[in-house]
Amino acid sequence: MSSHSDHNGIENRGDFPTDVRDLPESRPSEMVSLANGEEFDLRIAPMVKRLGDATVRMLAYNGSVPGPTMRVQQGSEVVINVTNEADTEATVHWHGLRLQNAYDGTHETQTPMQVGQSFTYRLQFHDPGLYWYHPHIREDYGQEMGLYGNIVVVPSDPGYWPPVNREELITLDDVLLENGQIASFSRTETTYVAMGRFGNTMLIGGDVTVELSADLGEVVRFYFTNTANTRVFNVGFDRARMKLVGGDSGRVEQEAFVTEVMLAPSERIVVDVLFDQPGLVTLEHRHPERTYPLATVTVRETPAAPELSKQFEVRRTNADMTAERDRLDRYRDVAPDKTLAFVAEMDMGAPDGPVVYTCPMHSEVITADQGRCPHCGMKLVAVAATYTCPMHPEVVSDSPDRCPQCGMKLMPSELVSQAQEHHGDEPTHAQHHGTDQQHGHTGGHDHAATGGIEWEDDMVDVNRITTPANMRWKLVDRSTGGENHAIDWHFKVGDQVKIRLVNEMDSDHPMHHPFHIHGAGRFLVLSRDGTAEPNLVWKDTVLVRTGETVDILLDVTNPGLWMAHCHIAEHHESGMMFSFTVDP
């Protein structure tokens, strides 16, 4: 049996460890009900888990992925004792909770726990709904490795939610597996900074496959949490009816029947689902280019008891949220108090010698001049230029000379290669169109066609090598010009702050961003591109799509120093964040 020091010498090499030897097997996730004043111990440590055919090293809270689900009562307070036995310093952030600033779980509110150290958090639960906990130091690494868990805050009003037969909690995630391991992480820098680290393996409740069951006519409440580093999920059931009842921090203004719901990283959605057909039902993740099966539900012939289908048909309007809509009227047409822009700066450098410029997402775009991609607006990247004769591909030169065999002007090798790849019988217009759709030229690479969302990593080779050194994501205060940590906002408890979020197309890499505000308060979405938000819900994270402008109204309730940032983990780790102060 090898020692811990042996493991470090063999596996580390500047990266986080991947060795699975001597690690305990993963445990099933547990549901823990905590009463007011109760204490609970949480341990961060490595373990080994089976993901399909791969056996991988992961990190876990109390040995499971996801970690324990804590079920607490609205208005209660609990104490969580956390011990760090992982492989890097740690904090635990209690996402979405309005709590005392000292327990927010960031490097600004506590001294990070070194390996072997502990910290005690005191949590208060003012608002009903679904919340979660995760790392806030090297979030890109910790979340990908499995450090996340849920908190369900049970409303003090027993009629807050519509009646259901039972509840299911589902975390939505993906991980990047390479050679039977979770793809390596550097200890010294974050990678995949451009797009975020997309996974190639979906995890539902921490597993590759999930099999559920339900009685005929049963109404099940599903609590969905997107814990992925960067992937946006759009989920629905193929043979069951679904009703939207809640979001990040409580119930929606108007319950609505929906076929699918979208969750950006860190967002939560609460839906009630009626299983009114026997047989197999599939939970799917859908986007314009493909559909992923996530889980199955076997619906038995046994009738559900009690029978709740009639109550399911009722779409309730919630008075507490309609009152908020009335209150928002005074803020709709006033100028924002703050305007925050989302911008990327990309500097991939230039190779020695002659170069051409190309788009990492649209390889057919090749030009001798710098500029932006006409399809997606991304800054073109310099690549070493070689030139080839279309008639004599063996002729290669570093300069655009003429072919010594036929006299034809040499063309960029990339263009010749692409022409050769597509050479063959001349396709019809319809065949051209079909090929374009297959490769995403009118789908995944077009912001309008995909609703302003990057559903997949369409520039894998470039994305992998992007770090904070060559890719800088910025939040910019348009009033002062302050960027990221230089932004200096000051509010007071009781303030109502209108914030305009502008996801600028004039950016080296336009893409969507889920914007998260820590527990200084909670907010409502006022409008998107000037159109009033049709269904209000209290939020802590909002998805701002490519080119979109979103107005939110922040209800400031808690004093202290608070963070705001993009919740794509690699963007956050590359500096796309700032802190603001709330005075009592």
C-alpha cells in the first residue's frame, strides 16, 4: 500500500490529484431534517465514484455527490460545522440565502480553511424555496469534482405551495471525462476560460443514469438545481404534464403549464409534474441542436393516493407576487441607478511569420485582416499562415506566391483543405442547407437561432488553452469605467436599486452570462430588452443572453461586504466579479 507522499509524487505534476487508490467509495446522498438551533457536521473530502465505465476521484460533502440535502423550516437558524479534508483551501458559500455577512463563505468574509482546518457557519432561513451550497475558492475545480448540495426551506405557510403527493430533488450537472478520469485541473491557473468547461458526460443527481417511478395520476414536485460549471439546461418530460410553480427564492407570480424550463448555472426551478399515462417517461435536456435523455420515470398502473389531478389543473395567482408587480410600476421607466456591462478581451498572441485570421467557432471564416466574425461577432484569432495550390496540394509555401507548376496564386491552406473535404458531387441548395444545419452554421453558432445561448463548446481546441492570461472577462461599471474589483458600489439597507445589465456584442467573445448577487438581498427582473418580465419570482441569479439588456430591482436587506459575479465558474475565477458594500 503506497503512502500519501507517494501519491503526491506520482500524480501531482502541478495538477490536482486524480489517484483513486485508498479512497472510500461514494455513499448515497441523504436527506437531513434540521430543527431550529440544531447543529450539523459537514466534511469535505475525496472519494471514488463510478460514472458509467469510468472510476474517478471526486470530492464530496459527507461522502456523497450531491452532498446531504438539508431540510429546514422558514424562520429557523442552524449551525453547520465544516471540516476541510480535501486537497486545497476551501470555503462554503450558501447560495441564495440572505444571511449574516460573516457566514457568506467567501475569501472576503472568512479566512479560508486550509486542509485540516474547520469553520462554523450560522445560517438563517428567511425565505422559502430551494437553495444550494458549493465552494467559492477554485469554484471551477470544486464544483466539477462534485462539491454541491441542496437546502430546502419549508414555508411557514402550509398553503404556500400547491398540494403534491411527494417531492424529488434533481441536480443537473456535466463533467468532462478524458481517458477514464475527470479531465485534469492545474493548481496554478484556470483553463477553459473562454466558454467555461463543458462536460461530455451528464450527471443527474450525481449519477450518469437515474431511474425513478411513480403511480398513475401521481403529482410529484421536482426541485431542479443547475450545478454545472457553464452548461445551460433546458429540461422537460416527454410524456408528462408539467406546471411551473417556483424559482430561485420562492413561488412564481402566476403558475403556468409549460413543456420545458431553462436553468442557467446556479439557477433553480420548481415544477409540479402529473404522471397521467402508464409506461416509461423520459426527462430530457433539449436545445436546438440535440436532445439528451437524462432520467426515466416508470409510471405504474397503480392509482395514486390521494388523487390530486383536479388540484393540479388549477393555476394559482399568488397575491404576494402580484403586490410586487404593483410596486414595480414606479421603477419601470426611470433611469437605472447602475449600469453593468459584460465584456470579453481576448489576446491569443500571434505566431511567428505570416498570419491569417480565423474564427474558432466558424472555421470557414478566414481573412488576411483583423476583425470580427460576421456570424457570431467573436474576435478573429491569428493563426500561422501557409499557402497551397488548389490544383497541386503538395505545393506549400509560407507566402502567397504562385504555383511553380501551373502559375495559379496560392490560397490559404485552410481554405484548400476545407474545399477538399467538401469536394464531391455538387449538392443541391437543399443539401447545402441540411449540411449547414448539421454543423450548426444556422443553429448552434448563430446567436439568434439559439436564443443567445452557447449550448455546447464549439471551439474546443481554443477553449482548452484559454486562461486568465489570454482571456479576460470583465464586468464594467458604465458610469465610472471601473472594471471587476475596481467597481466600488455603496448601498444602504432598505435601498431599492435598479441595475441595468448589458451583455455587449462589441466584445471579443459575445456569449451569455448568469449574473449572481450574494446575500445582500434578493431581486426581481423588471424587463428584458425593454419588455416587462411576464411572471415575477424572487431571484439571486439571472441569465443575460448574448446581446441582451436586462433590468433588475435589488431589494437591499443585509449589511456587509457582498460579491456579485458571473456564475460560469471559469469566468468567475478569471476575475469577472466585484464586491459592494451595504451599510446598516
